[in-house]
Amino acid sequence: MLRIAVPNKGSLSGPAGDMLHEAGYQQRRESKELRIVDPVNEVEFFYLRPRDIAIYVSSGRLDIGITGRDLLIDSGADAEEILPLGFARSTFRFAGKPGAATGVEDLKGKTVATSYEGIVAGHLADHGVEASVVHLDGAVETAIELGVAEVIADVVETGTSLRNAGLEVFGEPIMKSEAIVIRRTGADAEELKVQQFLRRLQGVLVARTYVMMDYDCRVEQLEKAVALTPGLESPTVSPLHNEGWVAVRAMVPAKEAQRIMDDLYDIGARAILTTAIHACRL
Ligand SMILES: Nc1ncnc2c1ncn2[C@@H]1O[C@H](COP(=O)(O)OP(=O)(O)OP(=O)(O)O)[C@@H](O)[C@H]1O
Ligand SMILES: O=P(O)(O)OC[C@H]1O[C@H](OP(=O)(O)OP(=O)(O)O)[C@H](O)[C@@H]1O
Ligand SMILES: [Mg+2]
């Protein structure tokens, strides 16, 4: 049975559960459940604190886990990223009162508050900067106002929390993060159950980003039309009963679907339809 760590709380928890559900796995019904078995798919899910997941996976007791890239790096655990999942996207940045600093090199002798001590200490060391790091569990933005630190390093998504605290980012982003699947470093990459799990999640990612497009066009326009809808490998082209017309079917990126429909219409395609993809294996 495959043993998988899933975030039990916080920003990663809801979207991770939704994705696993879309991939056909049974998920917990109640937020207090700590583990469930999905006997049909032969998977056991452990609901753990996001910060602890890399540690469990690196111990080898759990096969894979879903966590944030920033949490994996912060933990220093012996685990590696095997699939980015596209949700809980954020950047990790320094911030302070306007004019407090312009880059990491200005932090010598200063105090930095953060919940991600591992990332910050590593980044300071990479730049040869000696600064103090104060660990706080959350609401780090308030640390400056209350005099605990001169600058902070924190997760930034929309920037609203920083703005509300009168702070500004400075310097280059320390890292970009999103939810990821991890496994123990060097674990068997060919393990069939792991491969099947990853294929299911990849199927969800494709189903979320692509739609199926169908349309009819005149044979003379086919090359132009196919250039607009190349599909992933090559579009399906079938003859219509009316001579001189063909039906074309191809996957297109959902974000571009409306523009592609306009362009197809302009070159004479008709009966242009898009439909959602519910699941897929590429
Ligand atoms: N506002 C946000 N937008 C996107 N991702 C976020 C945001 N806040 C935290 N994350 C991501 O969530 C993960 C941290 O999860 P964790 O549960 O520790 O904190 P949280 O989501 O802030 O929850 P809480 O603070 O309520 O405990 C990290 O990967 C982080 O990048
Ligand atoms: O750029 P934004 O869209 O404002 O998002 C970033 C904020 O979200 C998280 O805080 P959270 O709400 O989890 O509170 P916490 O600081 O107590 O963890 C993070 O720590 C930032 O403070
Ligand atoms: Mg938080």
C-alpha cells in the first residue's frame, strides 16, 4: 500500500485534498481525521502538519508527500521534489519599512524575523552576510512595528499583508514556491505505484489547463486551422459527409481557447465547440 503525507491545515490543505479527490482518491470527510485508507486504490493517506511532511518522507516511513517547496527547503530534510502542482504559488521575500534596506548585502548586523529560519540562514550564508535571525511562528509582519526585528523574510502572495503593515519588499526574491510532490532523496523512481500516483496528478493538471476543441472547416483552410490548434501531438482530422469539409479535434490551452475560437472563425471554421476534460493520461 502506498503511504502518502497530505497537509492537514493551512493554505496547502484544501487545494491538495481537492486535487487528490479529482484524481479519484478517497479523501477524509472530517477535518479531524488523521489517516484514512483508500482500499480500492491501495493508498493510505496521513494528514500531517505541512511543515513536518518533508521530515516524515525523508525518514522513509512514508513514500511520498505533498508540501510547499519553501517548506521542503526550510526543513533541510533529505527529500526531493518530483512534481510541481501549480497551486499555493508564492514568493519568499525580504521586506522592511520603506528605505530600510535595498538588498541582502545591507543586512549585516541587522535582525531578521521569519518563520523560515532555514531558508533565511542559508540565503544569508550564500551571500556571506552575518545577521541575526529571530524565529516567529506567524504574523511576522508585526515584528517590525513591535521592535522585535528590523526586517522580515516571509511568504508573499498578493502583497496585501505587507501593505497593511506599511512594509515594502526589497532585494531579489529569495525563492519561488508552490505545492509540490516530494519523495525521499534517491528513492526508487520506477516504483510502479508511485508512477501511477504521479500520472493521476499529472492528468488532473492537464485536465485543469486544457480544453478539448472541435470544429468543422473547409479542406482548403485545414493547414491554417491546424496551425492554430496543433494539439499535444497532432489533431484528429475526420472527413464530413459534405465533401470538401473536415472535422478537427485537438486539445488547446484553456486560457487561449476564446482567442483561438475567434481566429478559427476568421479563417472560416464553423461549429466551433470547446468541452471540459475531466480526466486524462497523456
Ligand atoms: N498567502 C499564501 N498564498 C500562497 N501560499 C501560501 C500563503 N501562505 C502560505 N502559503 C504556503 O503555504 C505553505 C505553508 O503552509 P502552513 O500551513 O505552514 O502555513 P499557512 O498556509 O500560512 O497556514 P497557517 O498560517 O494558517 O498555519 C508554504 O508552502 C507557503 O508558501
Ligand atoms: O501576500 P499575501 O496575499 O498577503 O499573503 C502572504 C501572507 O499569507 C501568509 O500569512 P497567513 O495568513 O498564513 O498568516 P501567518 O503569517 O500567521 O502564517 C504569509 O505568512 C503572509 O503573511
Ligand atoms: Mg501562515
